[in-house]
Amino acid sequence: MIVPTASFAKNLQLLPPIENLVRVELTDPAGDIVATIENQPGKQGALAVYQYLGQNFDLVNSDAATHALAVFAEHTEDAKNRPGAHPNIDRLFAIIGGGAPLGIRLVTD
């Protein structure tokens, strides 16, 4: 696993490439898809973080969510100050706050 820096841009450089990733599907405990992150502009940073979580954790549980917030670096503070502006970070806050862990499916081309 990476040791996150204080810079999201630097952290992205430490993560595996996403060029073959179509989307990430997040699943509830029953296996139903509750969210997707597509490989498209504006979502690729979150896609890279969630792919990385899927490669390093069995589930997005409290430990994984805490690590991901460190990877999101300065965006984590912005998400705290502007709820709803960063839904993929808000999801991590919800898990840390007691929400159900999520499964991760990586969909490649």
C-alpha cells in the first residue's frame, strides 16, 4: 500500500493506472450495485482511488475508508466543508460513521 502524501495529485501518481478500467461498481452486503464510478473526465481521480482500494482491501470498510480519505488529501477537507460536492468522499465518511461496508467490482474492457 502507498503512504499518502498531503497532495492528491502526488498520491494519484502513486496509484496504478486506470486506462483499462471501464468503471468501478460498489455493492451493498447483498451484492446489489449501489453506485458506479465511470472512467470519464472529472471522475478519474476517484476511479483510481477506488480501484486501488479494491486491489488492497476486501471491502470498503472503516479501515479502507480512513486510508482512502488520506489518499484524497486536500479534497477530504473540502468535502467536509461542502457536503455533497464530493459524493465519492461523502460515501467514505458515511462508512466511517457506521454505514455498511461496500464491495468493489472492477470492470475492465
